[in-house]
Amino acid sequence: MVRSRRIIGIGALCAVGAVAWAEGESRPADAEAGRVLASKTCIACHGDDGNSLIAGYPHIAGQNARYLFRQMQLMRDGDRDPKLMAGQLDNMTDQDLRDMAAFYAGQAGRIGQASPEDIETGEAIYRGGILAKQVAACTACHAPDGSGNALAGFPSLSGQTAAYVVEQLKAYREGQRRTDAGDYEGMMRQTAANMTDAEIAAVANYVLGLH
């Protein structure tokens, strides 16, 4: 019985290896290689460690690697079109993107200071949604502390800049950002569809200080 389990286990590992090879992942992600690549491409906007000093640019330090990798893939392939990222990833392989994602995932994120204005509104929406408007609670995917869900590829929001969160929620609301298609069945567009500018701003302020 033990031997049969071992054979099944080896077969499963081979299958996983075959999938990884088919996707072009020839080696595990290398955070040091990612650091070198990032130092040539990313630091002007995202800072040395992924904590941006420029208003409106996202913090990517401590973000989960699966989310970062997928978003960089979408940008490189033209399925997500942030104007300021145009051309930055064009010549990078999937392995390059995995390496950079591993580097940034290993960096420590920073927590901001939320404004007391509308903090109760932001917290109420984040934790409970808006039932009357079919706005889902953010905690379901992004966790009560904003840490996200790495296995599912849901991003961390903890400490994210308010300006960036506002911009992305509005882009989802207006259908300009569609990176929630496929596996995620448009959940972010559905969530943001009925949110007002004031509600979006309140949530964005709340997650700035969330940890």
C-alpha cells in the first residue's frame, strides 16, 4: 500500500513538472535575478524596494507573486494598458516576470496613515459591503487585514496608496480595466459598478492604513 502511494506521488510530481515545462517555467523564480532586472526597469516609478515615493503609483513591495506575475503578463501582452507601463515589459520572458515578482513579493511593504475623514464609511464598506447596492465586502477576497489571498492571486491592499486604489476602482467601474475576466468572472467590475466616487474614496482611504 505504501509503495502504491509512492508511485502515485511520483506520477503527480511528474505531471506538475510537465505543466511547468509546458508553461515555459524552466527553473524556480530567482528573486536575486528579479532584483537585477527591477533595478534596470522599475525603480524610477516603484522605488528601490517596491515602495513608491510618487503619488498615484502603486506600492508593489510585499505583493503576492502570483498576482504580480499575472498583472505583468497582462501588461506585456497588451491585455492591460496602464499608459505609464507602455514598453517597459515588452522584451521580458515569463521567467523574467516570475523573477521580478519573487523579488517584490519578498520586500517589506509600508503602512500609510489613513485620514479620519469618512474612515467609518470606508471600514463599513470594506468589511460589510453595501447590501442594498450589491457591493460585495472587500474582506471576502482581500482578507480582514488587507493581506489578500496569495493562493488565489487576490492582491494585498494593505498600505496601498489611496490615489491608486481610487484610480483602479473607477477603471473597473467604467469597464476600462478588465483584468478580472476569466477565472474571476468580472467580480471587480460587478463590485465597483454601483459605487459612488465618495464611496470609492472612503474605501481607498481606509485601506491606506489597513494592516
